[in-house]
Amino acid sequence: MSKVLILSDSHGLMDEVSVIKERHQIKSMIHCGDSELDLDAQELEGFYKVAGNCDFDTRYPDEQTIKLDGTTFYITHGHLHNVKSNLMGLSYRAEEEKAQVICFGHTHIAGVEQVDKQLFINPGSIRQPRNRTEKTYAIMEWDTLASITVNFYTVTGERVDDLTYNASL
């Protein structure tokens, strides 16, 4: 079973990021931007990271495309793709990168959406959630692309059952 921890929009939180990393001990971790920490911050060690609109360390990349256990992930914050309007620009860019899973933030709205053979994951925010009271992050688990589960957790580690999503790409 492959797993990836996905965070976004932590906006300066350090202890919470460290606790979440320690709690789950997952080798693959993604931060979708707006950490407001330096690229080299110890709390972000081990994360694939991208720049958000509130990240001022210019060493962050705007996007990353990575392969984890045979699955291609496209990671970006989302502000450069107008994700507050729609996912079309993000979808096209991910298609160019041949990515099946798209991880993004910016909206602070936790959720998963599948469009054809693309899975969009927004882990929400562990600092300032929108449309929900829970401060959230996500964990995606998969054996194959035919069997994907995305679970969301509160910053205190409780699973948010009504956000669980099962997918088949």
C-alpha cells in the first residue's frame, strides 16, 4: 500500500506541521504552498514543496511533477492557475505533465474531485479553513490507480469521515 501525506496553507504554523509528520510517519509528503516558512525549515524537511502566494522565499519552485510508486503527481499552489474560479487551467497543465493526481491549495477548501482520469486533491488548511470548521490535511492511499482512497484528518489527528473519497482512475 502506497501513501502520501498532503498539506497546504499552514501559514506559519511550525509545531502543527511537525506533529502531523510525527503522527503518521509517512515517507512521501507534499506541501502545496503557503507554508510561510523558509525552504530549508526543519519542519518541511522531507516534503516536496511549492511556492504559494504568501511564500516569500524565492527558492521555492512554482510547481513540481513527481512520480511516487508509479503514479505521477502534479503539485502547485493554485493561485497561478486561477483555482478559485475553476480547475480548467490546472487540468490542462497537469495533462501536459501527464499527471494523474493533482495536489493544490490556495482556496483553503478541503475536497477531492475526479474529472475523467484526473484526481484533484485540495487538503484544505491546517490554519484557516474555509467552508468547514475543521482544520484539515489529507492522506492518499493506493495499491493501483484502480483503488485509491483519500482520507482527511483534522489538525488533532481525527479522521473527517464525510470527506473520505474512493476513486478509480
